[in-house]
Amino acid sequence: MLIKQSDELDKTEKKQLIKDDLKDKVMVISSEVYQLFSLTCIVAIEDK
């Protein structure tokens, strides 16, 4: 097992965690936006 300096490891792990967290948030937001967009399209079509 290779042991890195804990500071280096912490920095990279933290960066990775932050990136993953941001990705998850972006995915959630984009899916919510997509759902809203789909709903408004459906409503607009039904109104016509």
C-alpha cells in the first residue's frame, strides 16, 4: 500500500468531493428545469 502525504491526499480528495457534489447538484437542478420545461410545453400544447 502506497502512503501519500496526508495534506496532498486531503487536498485532492476534497477537490474531488466538491466536484462530485457540484455535479450532483447540477444534475438535480437540470433535471428539475427539464421537468418544468416539459410541463410548460404540455400546458402550452393543451391550451391551444
